[in-house]
Amino acid sequence: AVWKGYYLCGPRAALQVPIMGKHTRRITCGAWNSENLLAMGGDDNALTVTTGNDGATVKTITLKFEPTE
């Protein structure tokens, strides 16, 4: 995955997922799964799950601590 402005390029070169507004602080980790979902964790102690097709937020979870991986 590669960061380009407010988009994250997915595992397929043609895929660009908008990530603007998903986190209030720096995004520190992320991973794609086989179902084309993107999980991102950040300094705001949040974990978001986003669809790879249109960038829609599926779920946001508040964590007790900052995610590390």
C-alpha cells in the first residue's frame, strides 16, 4: 500500500481508497484482508475498517491503547 495525499493505493494498482476523515490523528498501521477490507489504526486510539471499493467506513472501534501493528 502506498500513501498518496488523502488516498491509499490498495493491493491492486488501480485501486485508490479515500481515507480523509477516518482518523483525527496520525494513522500508524494498516492491513488489507482477502475480502478487500482495509483496517487502519492510529494515534487517536481508533481502529477503522473500510471497504476497498469506495472507502466507506464499515466499523470504528475505540481502543484502550494506541495500536502498534
